[in-house]
Amino acid sequence: MALVLNDEQRMVQESANGFFAEHAPAAQLRKLRDTKDPDGFDRGLWAKMAEMGFAGVAIPEQFGGAGLGMVAAGLIQEAIGRNLSVSPFLSASILSATAIARGGTEDQKAALLPKIAAAELIVALAADETPRHQPAHVETRAEVSGNGFRLTGAKPFVLDGHVADRLIVAARTSGDIADRAGITLFLVDPKAAGVSVARRFMVDSRNAAAVTLDGVQVDGADVLGPVGEGLAILEAALDAGRACLAAEMLGISAQSFETTIDYLKQRDQFGVKIGSFQALQHRAAHLFCEIELARSATLKALTALDEGDARASFYASLAKAKATGVAKLATNEAVQMHGGIGMTDEYDIGFYMKRARAAGETFGDVAFHGDRLARMMQF
């Protein structure tokens, strides 16, 4: 399989790059941070993303989406990374939409997916409970109550949870805390009795929330997928999110590299451009090669997801691990080659470094995915 884009995908790439550069550049992130915007993102931008077909890019056409798949979604996420654009795209259009498409009933899909595609509904995935990513570690309990369940537990890290209209909550209906079986997904209204949502300000000026559930009543129609078999649906959603995060970090790396190269061509030292220093040229060449390797791994993962490849999870972890390492290298090199001014708030490069660190930790860092890959290869 050739890891190249087709004509339709190139059109998506060009459209996304132009759209986010114009409507949601890094300057918008600064404004959201400095004004302490209560939502943390521009709802007008989110509506425009729906008009462009971005919000529903991976949602099937029969449910109001564009049906272009994960490669197209990754290209949009890469453009988001290049511009540090802020939106609920990852949480709603990728993670939650994938979970609903994989596990939802026809009624649930018809009720939720068209609204996500139209940017009329923000759905957030409430899965992680531990400081480091362990999707099978679920302490939140779901006890049978009436014709449904009563949920009790806490989710300290929910992307866009503070603006969500619905939550997809992973809770344990049976088994011990770390068992892979016995996990069930539930659709929860964050305004329901017993739900508490507290916004969390992240180092990268992005949006998350801590969600607490205290005896929250849900009925049978709120169950997403088979009872006790939610982990497979959750992992499918997380793999889509991991591949798209890899694409975002690819965008961060590429933009950091290009910004640094431009700086090397302009900055004078000892009467010459610092880009003429061989040591810096070698470092830039090495970084370029690493970015291209991350690009190949990311495109492979996104393509595998679209094709239903049995090893899609393997490629998603490979891409996430590689892109995390490259984004760290790219932003470190960018700051260092900018010199001391690279750490000042005047330059955008510090924002790229912070976002690279946060994205790298989200849904599994290098160590998590290295271990996951080793287990898949039966080491």
C-alpha cells in the first residue's frame, strides 16, 4: 500500500490548512487564554467547521456526516496542530462519534450523530480515572436500579467535559477494578441530578473537566453497546483519538520545524546567518527525517482504521508513540535554536511545546504505547 494521499484527501488537506490559518491561528489561542474565555473555544468557529463539513468528516453520510473517514479526519487534525486551533473536534467528532457509531443502536446514532456533524451537540468521553492512561482501570460503578443503572464514581480528566451536552461514561457493571470484562458505556446528561462538572485549566491552555457522579440514574436506553462489553468500543474510540492526536502532533512538529528554519535564515550572529552553521544544519536535517517517519506512521494508522485492518490498534499505538517523541524533539529543537527568546511569551513556539507535551500524555505516552506494542507482539 502506497502511503500517499488521493485527490479527494489532498483537497481536504488544502481546505483545512487554509481554513484554520485564516479563522483559528495561534493568535486565537492567545486571546482565549488571556481573556479566560468561559468555554475555552470559539463557538462561531465550531459552527463554521460544521459548515465546512469538518465536524462530521468521519461520520457516515446516512447520519449527516461527510463519510470521508479517518485519513481525512487526521488531515484536519494536522491542520489544527499547525495552527494550535481550539475546538471540540477531537472529543466530539472523533472520540465520541466513533464510540456512538461502533456501539450505538440505530436510534442512538440517528439522535446523536447528525447533531454532532452539525455542531449542535458536544459529546465528551469520560474514561480515564488514573493519573496515567489505563483505560481498563475503571472504579466507577454501575449498579442495577429500576429499569436502568445508578452510576457512582469520578472521572478527573474529560476533554471538553465542561462544555459537553452529553457524556459517554465508562463504568463497571461487574468484575474487579482492572478487569477488561465488565465495563459498560453509558450516555449521561451532565445536567442530571448527581453529576458535578468542574473545569480544569491545562498547561496548554486547552479544555478539560473533572466529572463526579454521585448516584446518577440512567435507564436502559442510555446504555451504549452491550452490557459488560464496553471496553472494545472504548478502545476503538481511543485508537481513533490516538491516531488523530498523532496527526495533530505531526502538524505541531512540521510547523515548529518550518518556523525554526525561517528563523535560522533571518537571525544574524558574528555577521552571518545562523542557518549557515553546519551544526544547526545537521540538527535540522535530522529533525526533517524524523518528521517524515512520523508522517508515514501516522498515515498508516489512519489508513488502517479506514480499511478495518486487524492490526489497526498496533499501528495507532505505533503512530502515537512515534509522533509523541518527534513532537518533543521538534519543539525542544525549535526552542533551543531560537535561543533564549524561544521561551518568552512573545514567541509562539512556547505554545507549541506546551501543546506537544499535553498531547503526548493524552491517551497514552511513549511508555504506555511501547508496552502495548510489546504485548501485541507477545514479548
